[in-house]
Amino acid sequence: MPATPHIEKHFTATAAVRDVVIGMSDGLTVPFALAAGISGAVASNPHASALVVTAGFAEIAAGSIAMGLGGYLAARTDLEHYASEREREIRETVELPDIEIEEVAKVFRDYGLSEAQMTPVVTAITGNQKSWVDFMMRFELGLEEPEPTRARISAFTIAMSYIVGGLIPLAPYILLSDVQKGLWWSVGVTLLALAVFGWVKGRFTGIKPFKGAVQTVLIGGLAAGAAFLIAKLIS
């Protein structure tokens, strides 16, 4: 009988998913908590819904910019760190070749290869400086070269995810003039969105989807509940 081909499925778009998760989770949670808190504080105001929507839009604008900028700076830091470490490795292969050759050998030695087995491999790797430095960056330092456009893409992805997430809890207040109805619809819609988001995040990141859904719902619900109660107590 013909053997069934072995097909490995690996999820590789971890950076993009991480950015979506960062932006979406904060976008769903922070405006949700803010809207709930303001609803509790200004429930008796005849313009309560307008106040919630205005504050919500302001928070989404500020939050998306702050989160996007944070993602940009983090990605730029990764790129600069990689460039700095690569320059150091290039310099060391020129100035300290014996030490660097031994470090290559140590990598293979740690994998259980004998001196006879690894000698030709080490010679082949260290015979080309670019391959040598690439090897050291990956296996000694554990660093992968970041994409040059990563910072801009990361900033845009996080900011857009934050905006999309933030509009979900705010939508009921935009569509309904009664702030109390808006609050309860916002709670229902946002908790559902958090559950779906957590389930999808779990599928992509390898954790159990149900666990991911429960975690995100609990975090979002606790944040909104705390904001609402605090605003009620203060008002």
C-alpha cells in the first residue's frame, strides 16, 4: 500500500497575528470599559449617549495612535538590535576567528555530534563569512532578521485592529439614544465579540479555543465591570 505523505502544518504569520491580537484585545477592552464607566457616571444626563460616543471616539483615536506608535518603536528596536548584533558578529569573525569557530563547533557538540562528524560541517560554515555570521545570529544568539518594513506594517496593523475593536462596544451607543439600552447592548455585543476573538486567537496561537474565549471574556468583563462600579460609586 502506498504510504500516506506526511504533511506538516505550521503557522508562520506569528508577527502579524501578534499585532492583531495586541490591537484587537485592547481595542475591545479599553473603549468597552471606558464606555461602561461613563455610562454609570452620566446616566441621568439627557445627552448621556452623545457624551459616551464623544469620549469613546476620543479614546479610540488616542489609543490607536499610542498603540501603533508603540508597535512601531518595538519593531524598530528589534531591527536596530539585530543590526548591532550582526555588526558585532562580523567584527568577531575577523578579529577572533578561533573563538568564533569554537562557538560554531559547540553548537554541533551540544547536538551530540562527534568531532569527526562535525569537523567538515564547521569548516564549510566558517569558510564563508556571510554563512558563518548567519549561523551565529540564528544558533548562538537566537535572532532572526526582521523584515525592513516590519515597523510600518506593525504600527498600521495594531492601530487598525484597535480601531476595529474599539468601534464594536461603541456601536450600540451610536445607534441607540438611550444610554441604558446602549450599555446593555454594548455589553452583549462586546462579550460576544470577545468570545469569538478569543476562540479565533486560540485557533491561531495553539491554545484551546474554548480556553482562549473564556479568558478574553473574563478580562474584558472584569475591566468593564470595574470601570462601571467605580464610576457609579464616584458619581
